[in-house]
Amino acid sequence: MFVGRNAEIKALNGFFEKKGAGLAVVSGSYGVGKTELLKEFSKDKESFYFDAYETTAKHLSEILGGMLGLKTACSADLFCQEILNRADSQKQLVILDQYPNIVKADPDFNKTLLSYFNGKWKNKPIKLVLCGDAFSLMEKYVYGSKAAWNPNISLHLSLNPLGFYDSCQFFMDASPSEAAYLYGISGGYPYNLIRIAGMMGHKDFSKYSREIGENRLKDITSGLYLDKETGTGLKPETIMSQELRELSYYNHLLVSLAKGIYRVNQISAEVEKPKDVVVPYLNSLMGIGICRKETAVTEITNRKKTRYSIANLNTLFWYMYIVENYEDYIQGNIDLLWNKIEQDLDKYMERVFIQICGEYLQDRSDKNLLPFTVEVIGNWWVNDEEKGTSDGFDLVSLGKCEGKSATIYCQCYYNDAPIEVAQLKVLIEKTKQLHRQGDAFYIVFSKAGFNENAITISSAIKNIMLITLDEMR
């Protein structure tokens, strides 16, 4: 089952339809769905797909020869010439997945392929796609500023995990709150979503089936992560180990971020490393998509308002709950571990809910279903230096309303208490800290809905919107 990626498929088809030779690059972390995207893209085309196994040059040439129907090993020159011959009768799509494995095994293959691409292939109908999930190696060999391939790239797709709405297609029978949780622990990674679908009984993924009882969220979470013997979920260390050394320091940094320690000076104190050491580590984590740097949306140049956070929700889950309770995980205390997660789950789900609310805003804006358009979604906060804390909005969006600037202030409540008028007043009062020109809109998102008095007030004021999780699903 292939889900989403409509924009990526459209971009790849546009690349394929252009005349002459062309080079596309597809990058992204392990498990994000690069291979399935390329298979979907190539299924109705004359294509040669090679997933480069990490082995020796001799073994790779033998595998290539077999795939091309040759009785001998296939050298780089023979491979390129074979593709050239085929292009005389039909347009060729050549996909080399895990391309860094080829370069590491045989650097001369890379040189020969590039020589053909810029020479004999130049005016031929040959479309070459290079793909890989090792960020550092793909940058070094393919798309980095110093990479020899860089000037030839006509399309570079860097894949991110799927969003909430696409992810929900893997668990259509889930309730809104279940869907939000499953999206969170999957992180939107197709690798995880496929396994969740299998555990929930989707026939296309029956090989990942697992006995599910009344507490199916517990059972699914165990199937992904909690059961160290049979867990099938994508662990953050799997991605990090491909790119980074000294995982101990990176793990400690991520535990700190999962605790809500976001600012460099606070992180430095927590991990007992100077700031000039912490920042390069954070930069490395950002380079592979594990972390992100945040600035207040109206003050992007204010260095005092810079903080860091974990980028993906399943990584956040892992460091909040599994690593923090690692002894229970190692000992196989699944029930005890789940009980600890359940007792603290709203804290995690608040972060998940904020991300879903941001996606909802962007989606509705793109479909022209809001009284304003969204141009930028971020957040805004003030720091209390004395207490070492921050206070602000869950989301702040900048956009337009009838051609004028608009600012959209949002608070997101993931708890079991319906929202009261007092909470609306707190949101509106807080906006006075920002001196913004143009229209202002106030949006409150709530898992549990709203009390009648809040609904009455919002219906009388056009720039207040109340949105429940059920409406968002």
C-alpha cells in the first residue's frame, strides 16, 4: 500500500518527461520511504533498479552482471554501455539505491558513471536517480557543494516522514485520540506505520500481525518498542549509528531535550560539557534530521531566543520513556514500563498535539478553508532568566487576511477537561506582549472540547476559533 507523496511523484514524473539525460537525487533517513517512492514512480516505466548491497567491488560487479542477464561480472564501463545500448530503442530509467555503497566499494565506478553521464549519455533519453539514506555520505559523494555530481542535479528530493493525515490511512479504524497517539509513536515513518497497520489487522501487512487485546495501544507500543526481544519499530540509534560516533554524548543530549531542556546554556549544564562543545553536537544532530533549532517566529535574528528540540515524535517518545526507564526495558518489565508511560502520557501527547495542530492549520490554509492564509508557522515565547523557564504560545502563524497582514495565535490543550472562557481570556491577554500590525486571530485546539460559555463567546466574536480533535481527524 503506497500512501501520500503526491508532490514527490509529480516532481519525479516531471523530471522523467524532460528530454535528454537527467539526474535526480532522493535522500532521507532510513525508514522514511525512499525505496517505496521510487518503486511507485518506476512501476509503469522501463527501468533498471539496483539496491547496492554493502560488499566488495568484485561482488557488486557479479550482482550487476546477473541483473543485466550477463554471464560475466559487469564492470562500470560495461554497465554504462549496456544502458546506452538500451536507450537507442527506449527511454531508460536507472535507479541506483544506496549509491554510497557503490562508491565505497569501487570509486572508479563513480568516475566512469559520471564520465558517461556527461559524455555518451548526455543527449540520450536516460534518467539517472541516485538514492541513499546516509546523509553524510550522500552529501560527500552526490549533492554536497564539493561533490562531482552536484552541477548535474536537476531534482533533489529530501524526504521527510509522512504527516498526520497521510499517516492516518494506515489506521483508519482508530479513534481520533488513538490516531494521534499512533501517529506520535510512529513519527510518520512508513517503516513504523507499516508495522502498526499489520498489528491492527490490515491484510496488506499481515506479516507484522500480533495478538491485540482490549488495550491495543499498549500491545502496539509493545510490538514496536517495549518488547526488546520482538520489537519491530525503528529505533533512533539505528539512524544515528549510520552517521555518528560517540553515541553516548548524543544520547545524553537527546535525553536532556526530551526532558524539556531546550536552551544551550541549560543543555551544557545538564550534560556537563561547555557550550562550544554542545553546539557542534547539536549541529550534527540537526544535519541528520534528529534535532531542529527554533527561533521566535517574529524575532528570527534574536539569538537570545534560540532553542533546540527533538524533531521527530517517535524519537521523542523513545528518549522520554524507553531511555528514561532503560532498566525496565532491559529486564523486559513491559507492564511496569507501560504503566509509567500511561501515567505521564499527556505530557508527551501535548507535543504530538501541537504538531498535529500545525499540520491542520497548514492543510486548511492550503485548501482555502480559513478566513486567512498561512505563510509561516512557528511559535513565540519569552524567557524568564531568573527561573530558567519560558512562556509563550504553542503556535504562532503569520499570514494574510484580505491582503493585510494577519497573526494567528494558538493554544493547544491535550487533556480531559473542556476549555473554559477563562482560558480564552488568557490567550487573548498574552497576545498583548507582541506588538503586531494587522488582523489578529485566536485559535484554541482542544482534545476534550469546550464548555458552553466558551462556545457562546467564540460564536459572537469572528476572530476566535474553537477546534476539537474530533474535527481535525
